[in-house]
Amino acid sequence: MSRAGVGHNSRGIILKVEARFFNSLAKYSGHAGLCREVEVPAGASVGDLIKMFELPLSEIFLVWKNGRDITPGLYQGGVVNEESALEDGDVIAFSGPVPYSYGFGAPVV
């Protein structure tokens, strides 16, 4: 995992974050349910979580960090702010396209 932007004295510091999976991404959460608590080293990013859970970028349509949308645009499957740094206690939610939405293939009127 990357450690960019973290001071030299952060070695060995572990952060606890919660990853949540919705819609078509639920299958990537594993057998422990749709919410997973994981430990990551200080300096880890959202991109590191994506790699950890082997989430295909093309299937990610929305990412929330502590309830705030951190995807750079509306329904751009595969465009994710992977550089967003994680902090202890963060809740990161990943969602595939929402059924009957533009991302799911429904026309926008």
C-alpha cells in the first residue's frame, strides 16, 4: 500500500476503516457480510481499498467517504478518486450502478 504524504514517524501505525458494498459490488465483500472492518497502514488511500477487495474500476459508479460523495462526476463508471487518503474510523462505501438509474442503462428524460 502506498504511503505518499505521510511523515517518517508513521511507520507501524494501523488505521481501522469500514468498507461497505452496495448493489452489484456486494459480491466483492466476501462472506463476512456487506460491511467489512479492515486494518490498513497509515497513508493508505481509497485506491488501496479498491485493490485490497479486487474491485473492478469499471463497475464502481459511486464512492462515499463518511457519507460524502467522492466520485468526480455523475455516473462515470470507473472514474474514482483513488488518491483520497484514509483516516482512522473512516467509512468508505462502494456502489455499482443503482437499478433503474442512468448508470444502470436507463434513459434520462
